[in-house]
Amino acid sequence: MAFREFHSGPTSRRALLRGGAYLAAGSALATLPFGRIALAHDVSESWPNVSAMIKNYVDTRKVANMMVTFGNAQEDHAHTVGGGTLSLQSDKQVDENSLYRIYSMTKPITGMATMMLIDEGKLGLDQPLGEILPAFAEMRVLNDPEGALDDTEPTERPITIRHLLTHTAGIGYIITSKGPLLEAFAEQGLVGGRVSRFPIPGLPEVTPAPSLEVWADRLAELPLMAQPGTKWIYSASLDLLGRVIEVASDQSFESFLQTRIFDPCGMTSTYFTLPKSETGRMTDNYGIAGGFPIPIDPAANSIYLDVPTVPSGGGGLISSPKDYDRFQRMLLGMGTLDGTKVMSEEAVRIGTSNLLPDTVDTSDSWIAGEGHGAGGRSVGTQFGWGGAAGTLASVDFGTQMRVALWTQYMPTEAYPIRKEFLAALEADMPKARGG
């Protein structure tokens, strides 16, 4: 089943990205007393409104689980609020080692992998993509993004690595393209992740491309939705960077992430393929239909048990709250975690900063008035992104805070969880500061 993030338009992304509310919350967390707590534990008593919100969703069985993690600077753990079970049919409680489909929270990981290669001189931030993947050297642009695929004009400038990192290359996406371009994405198997083994109403049946290399070659044959460097369009560009990383590093994308990020960060529970031995800690994913959760990817028979033909740098990873918190800690540590240098401080600083080209127009996009770094939003000192099944994660370099929200349902706009979470967080601030 193709990955379309289980929605028909940008509504859920706007709910996550508009206004910068989620990342802005990190600034207020700076004064909270996490540093006084010696060991990771549930801090629900300090967050009664957040806890009550989570309890309501879990007790009414709208979701099987919901958990928030809060971490401070280089504390080697994150504190939690909430919980629940791996599935609505399970009694096993979720914890920091439970496994979630993080979907687009994969993007910042791919972005940082790209920054490593830029730092090492194997890629250039403003290097033309065609120098790495020659098939992209001479692209065409649709005169009408929803029009015929042969109604095009030549590009005015080459696609660059910066464009790919910031969704400004003009490339389409199976979850944002429309008309003939969307049909071509589906026909060519240009998916960005996986949802279910079962047919889902409203989602096309798609056979993924047989490899990341073929996926990239097929993408190069399709026209762009806009001139490179002119518009912010949520795109398949982070998936394409997986292939760029392979060519630049002379290493498979999966191997690069494993050896350069997961291993040195101690991320032992982050996978493209779910090991059969780990199904016992994998959450079920639910589709919300008519207000009711319906299992669309049960852990015991998850589509993630299959090796993907295309490892998706834009939405393909499974991870645990503990693992992703270690990635966030590495970023807050400016590339160093527990004494291990994973990437340079400069690569982190540049990658989490606003990399949008000066020529790009974001006025009618989901990030209007905001910035974008290497695979995630960049607003002031904050950097982060969310996933299609309800997960969120951000770091704030100014306050040295890391925050994440963990649950598992689609589409994200089925419930106003993100809005309610922010309201509950704000309401709890005075009590939490009192510690």
C-alpha cells in the first residue's frame, strides 16, 4: 500500500506547522525543574492538564496510547507523561522502548546525514543535483501543476542540494501532487513510505519501485511542479536525498544511516524493517473512520516486517521514544553524544538553521513566515518536524529542551490532539515551574 499519510490534503500538516505553536512551546519549558530529577520517570503530577488530556483519549479508547517525553540539555533520559497500551487489544503498557512508525520524523535524520556529507566536502549545499545524479541535469517544469505532463517549460536554474533539503526543488509528492502528476507518481511506484497490507478506501494501490536507484531514475523522468528555488512545496526531495547519499558516500542509504548515525548515537531500536523478534514492543497503527479507530497495521502482521524495496528517507523509519530522544540529544550536543562525535558542530548549526533560498516564496505554503532547515522547520532557536501517524519532535537550542509527542493513528486531523496538547501544556506551565 502506498504511503499517502492517510489524508487527502494539507489540513493535517497545517495543523502541525502553522503559527509555530508547537516549537514555540519549547521556550516556556526552559524554566521547568527537570534538571532536579535524577532518573527518568513519569512526571504526570507536574502536568495535570496534559495528563488529563492524554487520559481522556486513552480511557475513551480513541487511541491505544499517548505519551509525551521531555528532556533537558544532556540529561541521559527523558521524562514522560501519559501511557496506554501497545494496541486496543493489548494489556502491555507502552514505554520509552516501544516502537512507533515515525513517518516524516525520518526527514530530519536524512537531513543531518546529508549535512555530514556536505561537511566532509562530498556534497555542496548549493551544488547542482545533476552533478551527482545526471538524470536531473535538465528538468522540465509543468506550466500548470495539475495539467498535462507534456505542457512544460525548461528550468531556469538547476536543482541544488539546498533545494532538496528545504522542499524548494519544485519536485512533487504522492501526498501533495494532483491530476496527471499524481497519477504518474502512483503508476511509477514513487511512494515515500508504507501504511498497510490491506486496501484502504481513498488510497491508491501502488507497487513500489524495485529499488531506490530505479525510484530516483523514474522521478527524474517526471516534470517539476514549480521552478527550482521559487516555491515551498512539500515534496519527495528527502526521499531523493537517500539516493544522493548513496552516490556521494559509495554506501547504501540504510548502511550510511546505521553506521554514521544510529550506531554512534546508540539508537538500537530504529529500523526500516521491523525485526520479527521485536514485534512484541511494536504499537498497532489505527485509521480513524467515523470517529472510531480501525487497525490498519497490526504489529503482529505489520507491513514493516517486510524489507522495503525503497528505503524512504522521507518517511520510512520505525523508532522508539528513547532512540529518537538520543537523536535529539545529539543535536542539542552540537553533534556530540556521550563523548562520541557524530557530526560537526558547524554541520548541526547550519542544518538546523533556516536554509530557505532567498528566491523562494512561502506566502501560500504550510510554513508561511517560518524557516526550514535540513529536513525540518527552523524557527528561531527551534528545529523539528512531525509524522503522519501523530508523532511530533522538536529541540530548542536556546532553552536546551527536547520534546516529543508519541501516539499512533491516521489521519492526524481526525482528532484535535495537537491543538489540545498545546493548550494543556500552556495551562500546566505555572504548576510545572513551581516544581
